[in-house]
Amino acid sequence: MINNKDPIYDMDKIDKKYNLNLNYNILESMADWVRILNKDGQVVYANKAMKETLGNDIIGRECNVYCAQENACCFCIVEKSIQGGEVIQKEEIIAGRHYSVKASPVRDNSGDILGAVEVFRDVERERSLEKHLRSKNSKMNTDLKLARKIQEEILPNKGRIGNIYVDYIYKPSEMLSGDMFDIFQIDRDNIGIYISDVSGHGVAASMVTMFVKQSMRFIKDDILSPSIALAELHRRFSALSLEMDKYFTIFYGVFNLSTYEFKYSNAGHNSVPIRFNNSENIIEELEITGNPISLLFDSVNYSENKIKLNPGDKVLLYTDGVTEVKNMEQEEFGIQRLKDTIVEDKQDLLNDLVDKIALFGRGNVDDDFAMLLIEILH
């Protein structure tokens, strides 16, 4: 038994010896490479893992020998660590593998720097994964750009269609949009017009917009009534058996080129279209209610309204990304500001709205938004 009072046994020396042995064993058992260099940049210690890979002859040699370099590194972290007394890290390629290298100063009991300890961690697997992910991301970005181009290409043409004039603004918040609108000739006398807003953003939402566009183009050939057309659209969407969180809203109207009658129906689209005629001091919301197109509802019946539009009348259809833009005080742009802009505008309403929305939200637009403006001509 050791007697702490026996002068033969110096407990401080025993503790120091134990700690040195413990530290040495820890370094020797590490999978990372560890080496210690003196102030001249010579290797004075290398752990077992490093020597097994690079050989025992690295002891006493210059620090650049580990990577078969003829000259010292352009940026030597050992030198910088010794000079500045800081921990410095960089990444190097050694024998074709990536290593994260960290150099820390080694000090004596007085705090003077004697050299530096370097730890090399093999990060080849991480870099290979990063390279693989970059390649995948690059391909995905290419695919997304193609999908966006397709989404933009299928937008309707601007300009005159029969006795209406069409203009619009389309601004996705991401690469792909969940907003979509369309104008199409149903027959000689009727034109279909809709605007839709799919829940969410990105690829899934954009695919639903494609479904809506394709379905409406088929439905129009058999169904003229907007309310019945939306009920049929709901039936077709339900048949897809998607997740319950996938849904969309849509406002759909049919304009008769001969009678100027506009019939419309609404499936949950809370961005109520606005009819206006500034020269006649007319501005009104085309209010009508209805459930969104969603799997939450097994069957639906939609209401239908009709009004007569006159030459000079305009109808603005839009999505909630327009009115829900928030300012620094978290106040929404809102329907009243939208109406005020409509009343004030005399020339280019859509671009004026884009400018006002950007100014209001300080350029911070988090949602898709779309605006479709139709004007009734003589």
C-alpha cells in the first residue's frame, strides 16, 4: 500500500506520470492522425494511426513530408499557429484523400509556445457525398428550370381575343408556382377564364396546376356552365386520391362574346375578382362562395352568378399573394389598398400594382402571386 506521507512516494510525480501515460494512450488509440511539431517545423511525435499510414521515418523530418511535397505549404497553419498562438484550420488533399487539418499551439508551464499539435481528420466520405449532392442538385436545378420554362410557356397569349383584351403579371416566389390562370375559346360565342391557387409551392404545387389546366381544357368541350364545370373538376381531382393536404381554389367564368353576359362560379378562391370601370365610377367585387377543390369534401355543388359586362369594363382576377404581402409592421396590403390603386390608376394598372406591392413589402414577397386583367372591347 502506498503511504502518502512516505517521502519515497511523491504523489505529484505519480499524478503527472499517470496523466502523461493516459494522454499518450489516448493519442495512440485515436483514428485521426496526430503529430507534434517543434518551432522549426520538424515532427517530434506522430501517433500510431499516422505512422501506420505514412511510415515511422516521418519523425524528425520537415512538416511537409507527410504529403510528399517538395516544398513547404503556401499557407502553413503550424507556422501561423506558433506565431499567433491561435487554433487554425484548413483542408488538404493527401494521397488523393481530403483531410480537415487543425493546428493548435503547444505551451509549457510558463505559457511559452514550444510548437504545435496537428490533428488530421479524414473527410473523404463527406466530400464525396457533397460532390454527389452537388451533382444531384445541379441536375435538379436544370430540371426545375425546364419545368419553369414549360410552366411559363403554357400561359395564355396576351392581347385581343374576340372582344376582350388580355394582360397579366405572373410572379412565382420560387422556381415553380402554385398559381395558374388560363383563357380559352370554348366555342364561337364563349370564352372561358379561370384563375387558380394551389396550396404550397414547388414541384408538387406546379404539377397540380398542370392537372387543372389539362382538366379544364377537356371539361370545357362538354360543360358550359361554370358551376357544373367546377363540380366535374372536383370529381376528377378526387379520383387522383392524393394526400388530404393537397387542395386548390379556383374562380371560373364564361364570357359570351355576343351577349356580353359573364357567368361565374367560385371554388374557395378568397381573392375575389374585381369588376371596375373608372370612367363610369364603377367598382365591385364578384362575390360568390364555394368550397375549395379538396378531398375533404366527397361531393360538392357550386353556386353560379351572372352579370352583364359593358365595353370599357375591366375585371381583375388575382391570387392571395397580392393582398397578403406584409409590411414591416406585419400589416397586409389588403383588398382596400388594391381597390384604391385601381381607382387611382389611369394607365398601367398591373405594373403599378407590382411597384406598390414591392414598396409596401420592402421587396419581401414570400408567396406566389398572379394578376389577370381583362378589358371588354367594343
